[in-house]
Amino acid sequence: DAGVIQSPRHEVTEMGQEVTLRCKPISGHDYLFWYRQTMMRGLELLIYFNNNVPIDDSGMPEDRFSAKMPNASFSTLKIQPSEPRDSAVYFCASSLGTGKNYEQYFGPGTRLTVT
Amino acid sequence: AQKVTQAQTEISVVEKEDVTLDCVYETRDTTYYLFWYKQPPSGELVFLIRRNSFDEQNEISGRYSWNFQKSTSSFNFTITASQVVDSAVYFCALSHRDKIIFGKGTRLHILP
């Protein structure tokens, strides 16, 4: 089975530009999570979905960040406008259930650099 | 508040030595799960193990073993006869409601 798929793997953009990160979860997984990883802050949960519905977006840093899940096999994380401090690795993960019961499987990540 | 502490920021050992990665957690939940993930230099996060708070049996998988002690709120990870391929950042994590809370990670260097 294919794991979680993320694209692009690397993104370099200029400050002020819109950035869209994409994720395809493992088929059959009902939960999808977006994380950001930086050296300073470690792994931070940004938002998660259950059955395509956003459940908790309290980790989304600002209004510049938005996420959607139009169907069970696709999600996007958008940053508009991007800023240098958004530079990080963004991971998407999926699971059969929530953290109480099921492990999350991570995609390879998107390394975002905003100059 | 829920918290995961990995006090060892970085460890270096010579190949074939045994190494233990410490993990201490805090939670007020009566039921919870603990996890370990590995992040090799390539960057992906690889799930290693999930442990239920009701199951304090130690677990062994090849050269990997995990020691869960509820009395000390610890979930330590031991690699026996370490190999260079074990070099990675290892994260301990704790479930809380619908989320997983990650520790800051321990960077492990296995020297040839």
C-alpha cells in the first residue's frame, strides 16, 4: 500500500507569495493531520480533520494559514501571504483513529523555504 | 498539563554498544497511549511502537526494546548492539484526547 503522499517535496518561494502544500492520506484512514517542524519549536500540530471535517485548528498560527479537505483522498495547506518565518518542514499524517487509539503515519514532508 | 520530556538532547555511542533513550511523561488522563517515532537523516517520521497505558509489559522487537513503567511515568527505549543505520532523531509521544503530543526528540549518533 502507498503511504501518505505529499507534494511538493521542496518549495522555495519569495515572501508575499502564496504557497499550497498537498497531501494524499492512506486510503481508508479517517483522520488527517498537518504538522510543522522547526528546530526551535519542534513538531507542532496545526490542524486535523475527521472524515474531511476540520476538528481542531487551534494550532494554525495565523489567518494567513488555511487548510481544506475537499474529499477523503486529498487535503491542502495554504499560506497566503508567505513570510520567512514560515520556513519549516510541513508534514501530513493520517490514521485510522485518533491519538487515543491509533498511531499516525507520516508523509515525507514538504521543506518550505521563504526568502 | 500533558507533557513529554526527553532530557537527552543528543547521544553518541560507538557501533555495537547498547543505548537507552529516556522518555518521561506527564498526564492526568487515566487512559492514554505512548509512542516512539524515528526520524532518520532522510527526514521522514517512522512509527515504531504504540503502548497502551494499561499494558506495562516490556516489548522487544529485534534489537529494539521498550520499558514502560507507569510508577515513574517513563517509557524508555533501548537499542541493543547499535548499528550506524540507527542514527536518527527519536521522538517519544503521548496521546491526549484526539492528539499526539511529541517530545523534543533525542538525536542519536552511532559512530562506526
